[in-house]
Amino acid sequence: MFLLIKEKPITTTTLDKYNNLAFYIAQIKHGSFKAIYLYNEIIDKFPTRVVTYLNLGHCYWVIGNEELAKENYNKYVELMKSQNKDLRKFLSRFGR
């Protein structure tokens, strides 16, 4: 991943592709660890990218790190609220 990002940096042009790549890597057995690295790289460059926090939270949850999962879910909710986005779909997943 490091070499890929070094060769083709995360920019506004490549952002969606990297986010999609991380999402698909996370679906592979034990892929969450690689996806976590990639999501954190995305957040480093684009700290207000809402969906990345949701996906990162999910990856942390899968590997059993509930504290970091909750931290990222909370950041997701905070950004959704600050951007006046609809939280109903997310909250319904958690029985709220």
C-alpha cells in the first residue's frame, strides 16, 4: 500500500478510487488491517471525508477494537451533523 500511495498519491482525483479500494480490501479475510492503513492515509489528507470514518469504524469493529470503532463512528456522526446530512439510515442500523 505504501508504495502504491507513493507512486500514485491520494488526491481529489484519486480519492474515490482509494476509498473504494480500501472498502473492497476490507471484504477479504483479514483485509481490515490493510484497509485501516489506507483509510488512515485518506483521513490524513482529507480529514472531513465523512464516509471514511464510517468504513474505518467498521474495520476496527471487525478486528475487535471497539474503542477505536466507537471513536470513528462518533466522528462520522459529528461530521454528518456538521454537514447537515441525514443520519437516519446510520442510526437505524444501531437501533436508535
